[in-house]
Amino acid sequence: MAPLSVYSDRGPTVWFADWAQTLRALDPRLQALAAGGFTWLLTALGAGIVVFVRREIPRAWLDAMLGFASGVMIAASFWSLLAPAIELAEAQGVAGWIPASTGFLLGAAFLRLCDALLPHLHLFLPREQAEGIHTRWQQRTLLVLAITLHNIPEGLAVGVAFGAAALPPDGMPGVSLTAATVLALGIALQNVPEGVAVAMPLRAAGLSRRRSFFFGSVSAAVEPVAAVAGAAAVLAVRPLLPYALAFAAGAMIYVVVEELIPEAQTGGRTDLATSATMLGFTLMMLLDVGLG
């Protein structure tokens, strides 16, 4: 790989393409693990702000962060997952809408099942409104489980993308290592405000700065695991790739509609949350179209 100084005059698109090329020497599962670890790292980076900020972050900021994360996930679901799933299915001689709609609904159903079974508590809600199987677990545990639940589809999306990129290029339109890298970058960027949105409410609930940082960081630990699982599944069963891409998209959209957007809107600043959602969508779209 050429020195970084060479890329200064070549633009981000060329830089991303060359950098993605260097990843091809790695096993796809290791690529997914590295990408999932990167998204986890940025969650920890966002949660780390609780160590340095002495007072509670204004609720308006948290609403904007959640809205931004929603926009990124919506854009990633289409540009990085659903659109490639449709193109790939058509290249395989299958009507594009069949795997796209089937996988999409299965992904949503999977998250609905997890939502019904796993005890968890959404942000800004009292302990009495915890969902899932009844338990006596503490509020902070339920909050972390809620974020962990919504990080599963993010990890799956990254893993499926890297697994798809490792398959032979014949009949693989819309799927590339560069596109997978862009998807991981987009999810990682939205994980920074997400880490803040988790750690700060925990701090406000009375936890120490260290424990708030710990719980805010550990909530995304599932992403590298889910990424490796997604990549391994794609490599094992190639014909299911369009379904796997759509599955990850459905799971992500379910989380956005069921959790992120409602949480961003409960503060009463609907215009702010909506504007942040539009901004997040636009940024992810630019990353995917411009770099992917």
C-alpha cells in the first residue's frame, strides 16, 4: 500500500478503494471482526464523554443524536443492503422483490421475537415500562440490554456485507469490499452519538462515571460477534445472500421505527429530531454513493 501522503491529491474515493484492496488478504470473518470491533470502539468513544462532562447533556442533544442515528440506519438499510439484494437476485435470475421482501420481513420478525422475549427498557422510560419477559433486573441492566438488542442488526449488516464482498464477483452487482467498508464507517459514525445517548442517561440515573462508561461501551460488544456470525453465514450459504442482505435491512428498520425514532420524539422536539434524521440519512447516502 502506498504512503498516506500519496492519497492527499487523489481524493477520498481512490483512498477508500485502495484501502479496501489491502483488506482482501484477510479472511472475510476477520474482516467482519475488525469492522465490528471498529464500530464497537466508536461506541466506546461516544460513551467516554461521560468521563469528562461534569453535568448532564441537554435532552435536546440526545434527541438530535438519536434522530441522526435513525437517519444513518435508514439510509444504510436501503443503499447498502436492500438495493444490492435486489440487484443480486435479478442477476441470479430471480425476481428482485421476492428475496428483498421475504428477507426484510424475516429480519423484522426476528427482532420482534427478540423484543418480546428479552427483558429490556427503552431510554427515558420508567422501570415499570420494561418490555420482554418479566424480571427483577435493575434498570441499568435493562437499559443496556435494550441497546444491545438494537446493536445486533448493525453487527449483522456489517458481517453480511463483508461476507458478500468476499464471494466471487460474477453475478455480484452492488456488492464490494469498498461498499462494505463504507457501511461499517457509517454505522460506526452513528455509534458515537449512540454511545453518548446511552452513557449519559445512566450517569443521570446515579451511576458513577466509570460504570456509566462501562455499561455504555459494553452495550455494543455484541456487534463484532454478530458481524462474524453474519459473514460466516453468507460464506456458508451463498444462494441465501440476497435474503441475508434484506434480513439485515429489515432488522435495522425495525429497530429504527420501534425504538430510535420514538425515543428521539418523546422529548417534544420533533422538528429537531426529524431534522437530525434527515441529516443522518443524507450523510450515509453521500458516503455510500460517493465512496461505495
